[in-house]
Amino acid sequence: MLVLTASIFLTVYAEMLALLLLPFYIAATKQSFVFFRRKQDLFFLSAFWVLSLLVTIFSGGTVTDILLGAFMVFAFIAVIFVSYTMTQRAFRLILSFVCLMSPYCLLIALVQRALGMEWVYGARYNSIFTNPNYYAFYISLVVLFCIYNIVKSEDTPLRGLYAALIPLNLIALELTECRTTFMVLLIVCPVMLWFCGKKKWLSVYLFTMLGILLTLVLFGESLDFLPRIDLIRHDFAKRMSIWSGAIGSIMDAPWFGRGYNTYARIHDLYGSYSIAKHSHNLLLELLMDFGFVGTAVLLGYFAINVGKIIRLHRSHKCHQRYALTVSVIVCVLLHGLLDISMLWPQTGLLVIYIVGFSTEYDKQHIFGTDRRHEIFALHARSIQAKEPIL
């Protein structure tokens, strides 16, 4: 799992290679039984994979579209594997690792800037990601992970380290010039603090934001502090054109959609903005590609896992992880209004770590005789440690 996480920071191609090799690792270590221990996950994800692949084939998908659909089986194998094998220690370690890799990502973005690199979308720096919006979404997750680690950590130097990473990532966010993420962070940070029970921190945050707002009003400032604010009307007009094409496709194929990469195949049919590769809206993308049936099947998987996390919270367990889950979901939904950054492999895996981890961290159950495996032998030795529930 840590190798899979590390592959995120070696470009998306390294992560795809890791996903391709994962089934061989599972077979070689005789851990295939995990798929029979997650029967509900296996049912929903298998049903979605078969349905989405068949729809892509019979709706005239290109060879690339069909290959993408076929590759998704490796992604779903990883989802089931991760959701079953995740433990408290692995969860904390992964979140810490993701946070600590953010300076590395910033360094690469700064190198790109120093080299004067530009792309079709201009001088917006994407670091190890292929698009600045994906990098910006990663940054929003890192900020939430840092808040989580600050709340959970009892070590003052560690809390200071995670606190220092937040402004560092805001500098990185400026390099992406992603307007949406600036606004998303303004909303999800207080959501995270509220559900973590940090009311004093929330008050300080709100008073600080109010002070900044009053300063902008008193000194006659506008939204010029946001990047590319002069292009906002032009970009919104493009979004409207894209959404009109996506809605047209949904109305013509409402139940099963048209499969993977639908927008690239239908924009000419509906006369919508042709340069875009997707619908720039999470709900429209899911309905356009997979229809109401496919979307319901996929959401069924997430509903089961999130429902388990909610039940743990109501049982007075895993409060902080519940707060993180809610905040990440809010982050996904807000980003999803204008983009689909969370559907990229690098960012999608990080979301799965949060919303797919629905167990109770019961090490004695995980490593009991009725559920024995050697995936994380290290964690089996921590049974006696009696680690606190998150």
C-alpha cells in the first residue's frame, strides 16, 4: 500500500504500472481471499465495471475508451485491496507521507516556473501532475490531512511541522492559479474544524477571514487576489457550452450513458466547446458516461462505506476520521461543481483512502485466526500496544 502511495509522486504512469502489478503481488502472496471478505464491495464494483465496459463497447467507444474501461478492473482491485488491508497505523502513515511529500511537489513546480515552462493552459504549474487543477485538488486534500494530523498528534514539534506545511501548500496553490480550490478551501477548512470539535480554532479562523474581508472592503479591493479573475466570465461561458453538450447527451442516453470518455465523442454532435476533454462537472460526467443506472451502482459502493463510518461515529468511535471523511466529501462535491479533478488516478486514490476505509481499526479482529493474512505483519505486532481508536 505504501508502494502504491509512493507511486503517486512518480507521475501517473508510475501509479498505473503499480496498479497493473498489484494483482500479481496479491496472487504471489496468496492474498486473493481479500476479495471474498469484501463481498459487497466486490459486487458493486464488479457490476459497475462490467456494465460500464459493455456500454462503452456498444456505444461506439474508441479503442482508447475500451482499453480505459478494461484498465479500470485494476483500479477496482486496488480499491478492494486497500479497503480491506488498511489499518490505523497504515492510515496515519499514509496521511503523513502524503503531507510530507508536498514540499517535494512544490519544489518541482518551482523548477517548472524557473525553467519558464508553459502548456496549452498557460504558465500554470502542475508539478508531478499532468494538470494544474489536479495538483490544486491534491493541495486541498493535503491541507485537510494536515489539520487532521495537527488534531491527532500529541507531539508539539510534529504539530508545528504540519502547521508549517499549510502556508507552504498555499504558495503551491498560487502557482496552479486554480480559482476553484481557493474558494473550496475557504469552505472546507471551517467544516473540518467544526466536525473535529475545535470550536476555538474555528472562531479564530472565522474572525481572521472576517478581518480580511473588512480590509478588502475598506480599501476598495475586489476579487483581484484570485488568479485569472479577468478570465472568469470567458471561462464560465465555456463551461456553459460544455454543460449544454453534456446535458444533451444525458437526455439522449439517460439510463446507461455512452461509456468512458463520452464528451470527447459527442461535443461535435451537440455543438459544444470542442477543446475540453470532459464535462467539467462531476455529476454530469457520471450521468453522461454511465447513466442513472451505472451512477447508482457506483454510488452504492460509496454509500455502504460512508454509512459504516457514520455508524462508527454514532457509536462514539473514530470521530476525527469521521470529520475528515465529511470534509473530503464536501471538498469533492465543491470541486465537482466545476471540474472532475477527483477522477484522476493520483487524486482518486487519495480520496479512496478516506472514504473507503470503513473499518474500526480492530487489530485483534483483522489479525485474528478467522481473518489472518500477512499483508502488514508489522501491524500484527501492535496488537499488544492497544492503540487508541481514531
